[in-house]
Amino acid sequence: MEFFQGFLNMSGASFAQHMVNGVSLGSLYALIAIGYTMVYGILLMINFAHGDIVMMACYFAYFGITIFHVPWYFTFIGVIVATALLGAIIERMAYRPLRDAPKNSVLISAIGASFLLENLANYLFSGRPMSFPDIPLFSQNIAIGSIKIQAISMVIPVVTIISLLVLLHIVNHTKTGMAMRAVSKDYEIARVMGINIDNVISMTFIIGSALAAIGAIMWGIRYPGITPYLGVMPGLKCFIAAVIGGIGNIKGAVLGGFILGLGEILIVAFFPDLSGYRDAFAFIVLIIILFYRPTGILGERTTEKV
Amino acid sequence: MKNKRDLILSAILLIVLFGASWFANSELDSYIRRIVNLCLIYAIIGLSMNVTNGFAGQFSLGQAGFMAIGAYTVGIFTVPVELRANVFYAVPMNPFIADIQMPVWLALIVGGLLAALVAFLIGTPVLRLRGDYLAIATLGFSEIIRICITNASSFTNGALGIKDIPPLNDVRYIFVVTAITFVFIAALINSSYGRAFKAIREDEIAAEAMGINLYKHKCLAFMISAFFAGIGGGLYGTLLGTVDPKNFLFTLTYNFLLIIVLGGMGSITGSMLGAIIVTAGLEYLRIFDEPLKLFGTMIPLFRPGFRMVMFSALLMACVLFWRHGIMGTREITWSKLIAFCKNPIGFFKRKGAAQ
Amino acid sequence: MKKMMSVILASALAVGLLTGCGGDTKKDDAKSNVIKIGVFLPLTGDNAAGGELELRGIKLANKLHPEVLGKKVELVIADNKSDKAEAASVAARLIERDKVKVLLGSYGSSLSMAAGNIVKNSKVPAIGTSCTNPQVTANNDFYFRACFIDPFQGTVMANYAFKNGARKVAIIQEVSNDYAVGLAKFFKDAFIKLAGPDSIIEVANYQTGDKDFSAILTNIKAMHPDAIFAPGNFTESALLIKQARQLGIKAPFLGGDTWETQEFINVGGADVEGVAFSTAFDREKATTAEAKKFLDEYVKEYKGEPSALSALAYDAYLIAIDGIKRANSTDSVKIRDAIATTKDMEGVTGKTTLDKNGDPIKGAVIKTVRDGKFKYIDFVDVK
Amino acid sequence: MKNILKTKAMTMQFGGVTAVNALEIEINEHEIVALIGPNGAGKTTAFNMITGVYTPTNGAVIYTDAEGQECNITGMKPSEIAKIGIARTFQNIRLFKDLSVYENVIIAKHLHLKSDFMSATLHMPWYNKEQAKAEEKVEELLKKVDLWDMREEKASSLPYGKQRRLEIVRALATEPRLLLLDEPAAGMNPKETDELTVFIKQIRQEYNLTVFMIEHHMELVMEISDRIYVLDFGETIAKGSTEEIQNNKRVIEAYLGVDEDA
């Protein structure tokens, strides 16, 4: 019974605190997962470098505020623009030349891009951690009864929901969004219909990277240590979140993010002895989901035409 | 007969190379020996990765995990019993295994078999997936293996790792293992089963319609790959003399990815070439990490970290500009070699014309 | 495109050949008037911060003590990338290629251990800078070190915790970090001896690179520990402490010598004020003449307060120089024998005497963070 | 005449759409039976159910093996179905593109291999014997169909008509009793179609085959079929001999207004 110790001893206050922690982490995962899912939805490829784009955005913010002393609100806008640009450049360099290549080549190129960004950051900014600039407005603590919440943890879900709504609007109600959906449904036909594929894909990367930048800012405020390998684990986990929800489905990414965030927190809450295995949780969930529902919870089932 | 000639030539080559390894072992300094050994070990793992990724066409990124299993098996079972209390000083070794000691060769085989067993267990859920899903799931499993090793202290000594593994810096030994691996995989690829793997790579649905049991063959390829990755991992462990979970981060797999991409996915001789170029090259690229003086001026570009930037840039350049690598799916065969020796210029001309 | 690639590759190789060959012009070293000392440290990767600080110490020592036996000491510096396989091949390269007489390094015990066999087999002595795991020198006649070891450090912190009234302690360890796991074990053993078998109320784990610790911290908060021992990398530790404070955990945090880096304060900010950790050196305990010299020069050279890592690395260099001097030879084995008998060698971190394992017998300083600076609070001598 | 394959109320639904509804087909030994119908009628879906690519949502597929035993093959794996003697080709050629013609064909012999992978890899004598036999058969087959001279060439480099032929040869190499051809004449010019007609007749004779095919080329269908099934929107709208079908009202209706190249 010792195994369930954590479960039996938990007080109401602790449980509430765990839930708050879970929602806070989950909404952060969700925010980054949206970017993953968007790119996948259009290109049907994992943008392995997404996590590393998040990392680069953190460095941009660091340089803006700490080194150049730009006020944070201006810096954040600058970070979003710079990161979007970075995304477009990566697409141009690493993915566009391989548009007609086999999928595996694209995958390898994506891995290469991710590895290159990490090593480049390591080389340029050194492996020594830098501190994400402290913005008291967001980092202050708020206490509700015995439950403690950092201000940013209340901002993140709001930002996630706003991003989700804006993105849904873009995808469903604008011309660009329509073009994106066309490309994601059938690449060849979209081309024949006169849609400029390259522009649409660039646009996808720009929006995806801008989302990554927003995620990075939120991430940085919540977990303020910046290192070159910062994006690796969040990248993998948010990808997993996107797969759980149904990759390509924007609402699914949010759902997946919350499932993963809450799951990770609650598994440690209920089974403290398993705290060392926490990182394995995401992968185990991924494999279970892929086994029983390969297209994720909200994903459409597809069958290959024979 | 052509086959007989090839067989004899291959045998002669193997003997010559074995002689060379004998020479290397006694004449070269330990630094070079180390690199030669590393080349050979990376070749084993590159070959193993090529079985799944190159021949069966299943893009797996789990090599680091299987290596970990092999390395830990060798580590756990070859450390002399009297030294174990000293190594497992934080959490005592599980009494179940505390008194089992094996010779290296046996531990290597056990490690390989364990890796294959794990591959078999993993294979059931994972091998139904394709493409990027498979890649991410195998990568996930490799991380799960590593996390389990980190936490299962009484077997693996957790993060403290296993020290005092009897070193095996013997080129001959490692050469023999590499040669066996090479011959085995070459023979496998040239058998009916190897052709079945290629069929799956080319078209799963057609392969299945031709009576090839997809699950069985993918699983077979996956297990063989894991087996040799386990053996390679075991040798890697003995070469280092100490293993810990951080050795087997999934980024380790990227080394082998570069090897097979550079050498050519689906080419055995390509994997060998790739392993040599990548390992020796990475060692050579070390100059990028050191301050470089060229014509009396310091070049500020060269400082620690630059080498890995080059490494990753190379991986990308390779995929972008040279997708098929050195060999593509071709092989260096004796017939081609002979044709090349007879007429070096004509050989390439003809090839150019064929393309 | 193919052609371009091959041209690039070929030219890269050619440049490599030119530069590579340039370094290989080494003659018989007996008559040479240079003694080479190899330095292998993590200059990139996870441990880069620590490696860099130690490199400063070694470079400074080399600047102040540039000669021994009338020969110039040349440092050959190599990066082991915080990776064990690299550490091993770098060590082999330094010994075989560069023919170094003594090896210094590394930060991180596992990196040092990876070089252990190479050092032993090629009979070249190595002096660890800040590798505190007892395994580094155990069973290895050629490995020595300048720092104290984890059993001592763990005991020091356990005593400190007990002395300050802690009776129930929670441990949060970086389970994938050998240093943290080792230290946690020795702390636990020592503390149980002091405060009884139930005094360790929880051992929670996290992985290197984790960012979110809210779940384990919420669990621990409900247990109301008197103190939390949390050995680990400075980035993770700083984030951990930050999140603990944010969750309203008031208990003091205790840790090990890895915390003594500026990054720990940078990342942790106001939240790491008041933590306590053991380390090897502080200005307050700078008793020796060498230490004063070191402090002055360090401040002049690097414009900042030196850390214990720099001091230890400086001492490692001194131990090597002292050994060479007493051996009066450039033969590695003779140097090794001389180093093994090091006694009362005056360094920055006090007088160093090596015991039969090759570990120094010296005390530990306990420090805290106050007003964004590391501050000395206590010194614990060897009993 | 002995029955070789029959389907009982075979039905396939995708989501809410019924692609094939309660299909009843009976094929006798040594017959050539055609399945025709407009695009999207569910013909390929029917093939996929018979060969195990899809599991029917309802109904059963019954196969009579060489010993005369009736067995239910519903939901069996494609590879197992290939093993008991049903081979097929694909509407959009699915050759092993990067492999040689020879390799394409000898791969189809893999399913008859009894040696396990270890003895195959170690090239044990019994494996070599099996392999030599297989190679002999492949050589004989390739020579018979005029592909022997091209055996070293990459499958993807063959001209279109040869690719179609190779796909049939590859299916033949599995030594089937029942051969399913999915639009074998698609994209062929009249000359190639004529050759194909002769070829199908020839292999049926030579290997004692039963052929079940989907085809749009009406000339070909009428020329070689013994019987015809007509599908439209998943429903069987007609079956019978060539003359019966040619005069069937519903068939003509179904084809009217449908843009067909036949």
C-alpha cells in the first residue's frame, strides 16, 4: 500500500495546488503544441526544430531586455518578429529544397536543422545558462487561500486561448487560411488551382514560429534559465501533446497539451515514488495513443488508398 | 565462376585486414588505436541502423537505447565481483545478479540478445507506425530505456554509472566482431530475407500482397538491428571502461544517422565508409575547436563548439545536396572494383552515362 | 551541387591537413625546454560554466608559475564537451599526441572517471580539479585530486543542518546526475546517524534538464520539512528553489559546491538568498600567501570575485608543479611518485596533503547567498 | 465445374458510406471473370476485401483450396492470403521501383521459402537448394514472358506496358491458383492491349489459372471473359455472360452519361 501513499495522504489544498500546477504547465505545452500541429497539418512533417526555435526566441528576449535594455513590451514584439523571420529562413533553407524528396530526407533535414540550431546557440552564446529577464508584473506571486499562483500562470492560459482563437480565425476565415487548408488537403491540386505553395508554406512557418515565440516568452518567464538545449524536451513533449490531440488539429493540440501537463503533474502527485520516471510518462502516453488511436483523440481517421 | 572469385577475394581481404589490425594493435599509439576502435564500433552500429532504416525502410531512431542495453549488460556482468561493492557504493547491487560474472564475449552476446528481446517487445506496438511517427516513437523508447536505467539503481547503479569495466582496447578483437557483423549483415541482405526487407522498403502494400508478412519481417529487421546495436554498445562500454545513462542520450543516435546518410541508406559498404569518415572526421574536425592561426592572424571563428556546428551543418548539407550519400543503395563489389582498376576513367564515364 | 560539395569537402580536408601537420612537429622531449601539462575540461555542453571557471584558475596559475626545473610550462587545453566518450579520447590524445607529462581535470567526476583507465594504462599522473566522487581516485594510483570528496562534503552539510536545528529533512536529487546522487547518499547516511532513521522524510527525483518542479515541491510542502537538501546542477537547482519559494516553501535549501557560480544567482535571483552550501574556498579563509596572490591577480585579470572552482584548479596546477619539482625529472612515473607524497603543499585552498587514495585532507567552507553575492558563513575542518 | 472463390454478402462501409453492399460473387476454377462498373463503384474495394487489405464490415469470403477444402478467409492478412494461392496486381502499378526486374520477381518466391532466417543468412545447404530451385523457376518464367534480357534493369526504368506485364509476372511468381488483376490494361495503347489479351489467355492456359479482373477496356473484357459482374454504387446491378451483359438495360443506364474512355 505504500505505493499509494501519496494518493491517500493528499489534502484538499495540496490537490488544488497540483491541479493549478498542472493547468499552468498544460497551457504552456498547449501553446507550443499549436505551432507544431499547424506545420504538420500543412506539410505533413514534424518540424523537429520547433523546440529549438523556442530556444532561440528565449535568447532573443534575453538580448533585447538584458543586453540592450529595450522595454519588455517592445522586446516581445521584436522577439515575435525575429522568430517568425527565423522560422521563414529555416523553411527556406532546410525544407523548401526537399519539397519533392522522400519523407525520410525531410525528416533527417529537420533533425539536422534542430541539431544545428542547438550547436549554433552553444557556440554563439556558450553553454552557460542565462537568466530570462525578470518582469515583476508577471513573476509576482498571487495567493488564493493556501494556493499559490505565479501571475504568469494565470496569463498563460489566457494567451493560449487567445492564440487558439486568433489562429482558428486565420485558418477558417481568411484567404491565407483557406489557401493553407487547401494545401493541407491536397498539395498537388492546390498547386494546379493556382495557389502559390511556397508562399503558403512560408506563411505557415511564420505563423508557427510567431506562436513559438509567444510560447518562448511565456516559458522564459515561468522557467527563467536559458540554455542551448532548453528546447529539446519541451519540443519533444509538445510534439507528443500535438500527436495525442490529433496532429494537424489545432484544438487537439490544446487538448493534448492539457492532458500531458496535468498527467505529468498528477503522476508525481499520486505516485511520488515515480518522480524519477516523469519524463518517460509523455513517451508512454504517446505510444499508447499511437497504438489505440493512431490519429490522436480529435484526429480524423484516414486510410491509405490502394 | 564469379561468385567463387568474389568469395576468395573477400576472404583474402579479411585476412589482410586482420593482419593490419594485428599491426595496428602493436604498433600504433593508444590514441590512434582508440580512433580505429571507435571507427569499427561505429561501423557496427551504423550497419545495424542500416538494416532497419536503409534496407527495411523503417525510420527508427532507437539506436542509443539498444546500445545502452548492450553496454550495461557488459558493464554489469564483466566488472570483477570483488570490485562491485566499491562501484555500487550508493545502492548495493541486487543480490540476484551480484555474483554473476561473465567473460566479455559472452556478456556481449547476452547484451545483444537482451537488446533484441527489448526490440521484440517494443516492436509490437511501434512497428505498426510509419515514417515520422515511428521515428518519434522509437526515439521515445530509447529515452524510456535511458530513464529506466537511471532509476533502476540496484541493477545499473543509476546515474553513478558503472566503473571498472575491464577495458578492451584491442583492435584485433573489435575488428573480428566488426567483420562478423559485416559478413552476417551482407549475407542477410543477399538472402531471400534481405530481399523481403527491401520489398517492404519499396512498397509495403505490394510486399504484403506478395506474401511477405509485414509484422514478422519488420520485427525481424528491428531485432537484428537491435542485436548488433547491443553488441556495438557493449564494445563501446568496454572501450570507455565506464558507462552511465548520459552516454546514451538520443543525440548519440544522430552520429549513426549521419553515418548512414553519408554512406548511403541501404548500402552496407556505404555504412562502413560512412563510419570511417564520420568518426575519423569528427576527430579531425577537432582543429575547429582550437584557436587557429593562419598566416599569423588569429581566426576568431575557431573556438570550442565550432566543431559541432560543422558536424550538424554537414548532416544538413548532406541531406540537402547529396541525398543519396556516397553510395546510395549501390554497393562496392569486386566486379566494380576490378572494372575500376582496369579502366579508372572509363568506369566513371560509364556510370555517368547510365545516370 | 555534387561537385560543389566535393570541392568544399576537399578544401576542408586540405586545410585540416595543413594545420594538423603543423602541430605534429614534436621532437624528443628530454632535451626540450618545455614541459607540457594537459588540461581537459568541459568547455562546451552542460558543464561548460564550471569548466570555464577552472580554466581561468589554471591559466592564472600558469601565468604566475610559468616555469619549473628551468623549463617553460606549456598548457595544452582540450575540450571534453561534457561527454564521457569525448573525455576519454581527449585524454588519450593529450597523452599520446601532445605527450603531456601531467593531466589536469576534469570538472565533473564522470568525465574524470572516463579518463581513469587511460591515465592508469599510460602511466601519466592526473590531478582532478573539482571531481568530488570518491570513485575517481579509488583503485587508481595515477589519479589524484585537489578537492575534498563527497562523503566529507555530505557529512559537513548533514552536520550543518543538524546544528541549525533541522530534524526532518527532505532530499530532492537530480537523479540523472552522478554528483547529486552520490552527495545525496552521503548526506542521507550522515544525517540518519545524527537524527535517527526517520529523519529523511522524502527522497524526490528529477532529471537533468527538467524545468518544472512544481509537482515534487507541492508534495514536499505538505510534509513540512525543516530543511531541503537539493544537490544538483546550478541551473536546475536555481529553478527548483525559485519554484519552491513561489509555492510558499519557507524551509532553507542546502546544496553542494556546484552552486557556487554566478549563473546560480543570476537565474535564482532573490529566491536563492539564504541557501547554504559547502565549498572549498573563500576570501575569508584565505590564510596562505599563495591565496592572497591568487586573489589579487584574479581580480586584476578577470574583474570579479574568484570562485572555489578557479581556486581548486589553481591548486591542481600547483600540485603538479610541486610534484615535478620534487621529482626533479620529467618522467611521468617519477612525477607520479612525487605527487603521491605531497605534504603541506601551500596552495590557495590551504595546505594540501594527499592521503593514500590521492585525496587531499582539507576542510570545507560553508557559504550562503546574501544580497546577490556569495558570503562566507562557516568553516568545517577535518576531524 | 468446381468453385474456387465466393463472397457471401460482402459489405464494406467507410464511416457512413457504403462502398460495397452485400456483394455475392462466385468464381469457378479456370474461369476468367470480369468485374466492371463506373469509377467509384467499389470494384477495387471488393478486391481489397478479397485480398485482405480491408476487413469487410459484413459478410464472408470463402476460398476453396487446392485440396478442395473450403476455408473462410475473411479478415486474414494479405500475406496469408497470398500464401494460400491468391495473387493480385494493383490499379496504380506498385512495383518495387528501385529494385531490378529479377529481384522484383524473386521476392515473390519468398513466401514459399521454408528455411528460417538464420539458415538463410548463413546460406545453409538446404537454403541454397531451395534458393536454386526458386532461381530456376524465376529464370524459366522470365524467359517465357520475354523479360529475361531486362532482368538487371531497374523496374522503374521499364516502359509502361512492360511494367504492367512485370507486375503480372511478379504475381505469377507466387504460384497462385487465383489471379486478381486490377485494371491491367489501364493506360495501354491498342497494340499493348492486344498483346495483353493474348498474354492473359496464355498464362491462364499455361499455369492453369483462374483470373478475376477489373477492367474498363470493354473490348478486352468481352474478348476474354467467361462471365461478368457489374457494380454500381456498391450494388451488383447485373451478372452473367458477355452477351447478357451487353444487352442489359441497367448496365447501359449505369454507363450512360459517365465519361468513360472505354
